[in-house]
Amino acid sequence: MSDIRVLIVEDDPMVMDIHKRFVLSIPGFELVGLGANGMDGLKVLEQRSVDLVILDIYMPELDGLETLHEIRRRRRNVDVIVVSAAHETDTVRDVMRFGAFDYIVKPFTYERFKEAMEGYLLYWAQKGDLDQGAIDRIMRRGSREKRDRCLPKGLGSVQLDRVRSILMGEDGALSADEVAVRAGVSRVTARRYLEYLVSINRAAVEPLHRDVGRPVNLYRLLDAKGGDCS
């Protein structure tokens, strides 16, 4: 799966820099454009292939709501995550009516930003028909706190969904090292999630014997459904 191409539209240079660093720190995303206002953003969309727009609301020349409306009017095939200080009910409702994938209110934490991006990554990785559990996880309506509470200590539902989606995208099996690289976590962390999936019969482990050295464990997904209280 190729990286998701991201355009950031934000008029505050300091916040723009934060967005850039956050996007570049999350595996699976590629930054392809920047815009200081809505007009700049629309120009980038005319020139570059973009999958996801990180969009502010309060901007000069063309604000975020007007920009989102124009994106939809032009039928641009892109998704939008709004990151803004705007939190008025009418603004949030308008954004949702225009089909934003998520809405993050400033000031925000890296964890909240990463959660939104990983949720989008999970959505992007899905293939074929989706059951209700998969749709709930994508839409962040799967009672994530409840799912986190029933997982072993140190495991989280967002990262578990990420590991599951990585295995789901493979016809064969992957080692813990390969999953760690794709998920952007340590080998130890990847192995913990993989062994948990094995323990609940959602994944199988298969030793690969080599001519030299110890065998390598390969993990293969058995069931793409939740299995973790979802």
C-alpha cells in the first residue's frame, strides 16, 4: 500500500510546523503540499494528487468552511480532517455535513492527532465489504475506552487495529520485525500485539526455519473481526 498523500492548510506558521512534524512522524503518510489559506490549498489540489487535507477553519482570504464547501463543489476526491480552534456548534455541524473524517479542537495533543491519523489509516487500508464492527472502529464509535479497559495492560485499541490492518493487507505472513517497521513501533511492542492476537485466536504463528540461525516466527491473520471486546 502506497503512503497517503497529505496537504496541510494552516495560516499560523508555528501550528503549520507542528502539523508537519506530526504527519512526518506517523508511518504511512507523505506530505505533498502546504497552504497558508484556503486559496493556496485549492491551488495545490489543482496541481498535486492529494488523499487527505488537514484543514484549519479561521484563515484569511478563504476560510476552512468555504474551502471545504469548494472542495465538495468541485467534487475533489479527497478526505478532510479539520484541526481548528473553532468549536461553535454550528461550525462543527457544518463541517460534519460537508463530510469531514474527523474534527480536532486546538489546542490538541499529539496523541489525539495520531489517533485521528491512525483511524484514517485503518479506513484507508480496508478492502471489500465492512461489517458493523469495522465501521465502528473507523468512525471512532466503537467505545474505544471500553475496548482499552478489557485489553491487557500496555495494549491499546488504536494500535491493535493498526497491527490487524497491516496483517489484513498481506496475502502471506509477516514477522514481528516487519510489522514493527510498518506500524512505526519497536519489535517488542509489535510482538506483544501479535501474540495477543494469537492468544485470542485471531492470528496464527508459523515458525520459518532457516539454514542458519534460529527460526523466525511469522504471523498470519485468521479473523479480521474484533475479538477484543469490540
